[in-house]
Amino acid sequence: MKSVKITLNSIDKVKAFVNEVTKFDSDFDLVSGRYVIDAKSIMGIFSLDLSKPIELNIHNDADAEKVITALKPYIAE
């Protein structure tokens, strides 16, 4: 499993992020505090505190580098 921090600080960013993530067959979780939600669930994402970076867990190590490249605009530096 690979983890990266992402920021989703606008509605448009959330929609674009979900569109990118759904292109992959892998499982993704977003972790914010004690909450863990499916990263492909737009309603789940809006239930999180989006004012600070969120941890994205990628459960398929084989696709991890491709996923990280595709999600570059959302990764918190």
C-alpha cells in the first residue's frame, strides 16, 4: 500500500479527482482523522474536512506510480 497527502479545496477539484480515480481498477481510501472513506465516492469526500490535506491510500502497488502521476495536481507538496 502506498500513501500520499492530497488537497481537495474546491468542488471542481473534488469532481475532477473522482473522475481521475475512477479510471483505475484499484481500491483507494481517503483518511481524515478517524474517518476512512472510499476515494471514488463523491458524497463520502464531501463528508470530510477538506480544509486540510487528506491522506490517500492506494491499495494496488503495481498501479501506484501511474496513479500518483495522474493525481499530480492534487498532491500536497
